[in-house]
Amino acid sequence: MIQLLAALAMILVGDAARAQPDSWRQEWPETDFSRSAVDFAEIVSGGPPKDGIPAIDAPRFRKASDETRLDPREPVMSYAPKGVPGRAYPIRYLMWHEIVNDVVADIPIAVTYCPLCNSGMVFDTRIDGMPHTFGVSGKLRHSDMIMYDRQTESWWQQAVGEGIVGALTGQRLTALPARMESWQAFRAAHPDGLVLDEPDRARAYGHNPYVGYDGARRPFLYTGENPPHGIPPLARVVRVGERAWPLERLRQAGRIEEAGVTLEWRPGQASALDSDRIAEGREVGDVVVRDAQGQDIAYDIPFAFAFHAFYPKGGWMLGRGAR
């Protein structure tokens, strides 16, 4: 699989020079390409066309206590605002759909996951008070998914929740406190919770289409710099704002208190990007991040290359101070 991705990358990168608005307008007639915050040459096709990876709309849920298909170690994206049952969105589904448009506690949200960056984030999709829904453009920048909103067909960088092309260029989505955690951890914390039901699509749910990606030497369709300090590009980091803590450092420490936040690690979660069966992936563990008042805050666990690409001046928390 890794060799196939590398071969495809060479073809697609070769096409990048031709990837300019004139060649995009037929597929994107509503997108305002006169407004952009990025170099168009950085945007490449990921392979699938617009909506070739179908986002999930009007998601169906079942009680967590009734779910029997998920292995205890499988990762889920979880969102649990106060006053309503927590919701789990299994990575086995997000792997194939990347976005779930939902409404929780009367707030419209987009649950997003980019496998190539391991970036999982939940956003409040209200922009100037108006709700928006999102789809998958089929485009990548720095190997990260570019989403689009269906109201203006502006393009959005998933890793930072920022509009980068179109009428909403420069707008920012609010990241909500969410976790990527094991199914067993979610179920223990939310016995009355809900879990996304299996979509009615012909997909190999529970299987990883990027077998061995965790161990790849180079990210797919990424041509940028490697991270500094000798950190491998595909090492996971815990990103809080513009700081990144290497996951390996947190794993060894178990608990870190720095920069006004507390990070905790415990075993029990499988990597979704290792083995063919997600449930058999190598141990990456569960991470919880809270502020000085003990409240959950928004964070992400991307690969190191993605943090470096989108936060080139960000701080690397290496145990000897930020770098």
C-alpha cells in the first residue's frame, strides 16, 4: 500500500503545476477564486473528485450500550458537551467519510478526520451566526484535507479550520473540546452515550486503507520540510494552540504540566493507520488535555510534519523548554 501511495504521489505532484483556477472552475463554478490566502501551487488533487469521499449528513446513532461491532481499542472521535449524552464517531467510519455534519445541543458541528495527517477535530460550523455544512473537496494542501462549505463553496484547511479560498477566505471555525480516544474509554465515561451507527455505504469499515502508513518514511503528497529536532515526520504530537508535545515524551512521562495545561496519557487505544484491521493497530494510547481550571480544551494529535507545515513558528515542547 505504501509503495502504491508513493507512485500515485509522483503522478499527482506532477499534475500540481497545472492545478490552477482555470482547470478547477468547471467543477467549482460557485467558488470565488479571486480570493485566496494561499499559493494555488500548494493545492493538489488527492485522487477522488469533489464529494468522491462522501461526508455523512443526517447521521444515525445508537446507544453505546447496544453497540457490539467495535473493538475496545478502536479509536473514536468523541464530543460530550454538558447537558446532553456524549457522542462517539468511530474512526472506522471517518476513515472513509472524513466529515460528519451533525447538530449537538442545538449547535451545528462538523466532526472531521484527515487520515493523511491524523488530524481529528470538531468544529462549530456557525460563521457570523449562520450554520454551514461541509463536504470533502478531494484536494489536499500539505497532505491535509481541504474541506468546502456547501453554502459558498469556499475551501477550508481542515488542520486549522481556516477558509483559504473563496468568499469566506480568512474566516476561522471555532474548534470545540473533543477527544480521539478508545471505544472502551468513551463507553466507560459515557454509559448513557450515543455512537454513530454504521453508514449505509459499501465500504470496508473496520479496515485501514493506509496499511503501514504509521511507519512510512515520507507523508503522502507532502513536499514540505521535515520537522526540526530530528523528530520523524510521522511521529504523533499533541497540539494545543501553537505548541506541540511529542506523544512519545508524554507516553514516557504519563502526565505533563506545562504552559498552563495538563496533559495525561494512558494505554488502551490502537493506531488506525498501522494494521489492516484497525483494532489490531499498535498501541498509541489515550490523551486528555485540560486547562489550569481542570476543564477540557480543544486539542489535536496530528503527525509532526503537519504541525510543522501549518505552525512553522510553533513551539516544540521537548522537556527542555519550547524550541
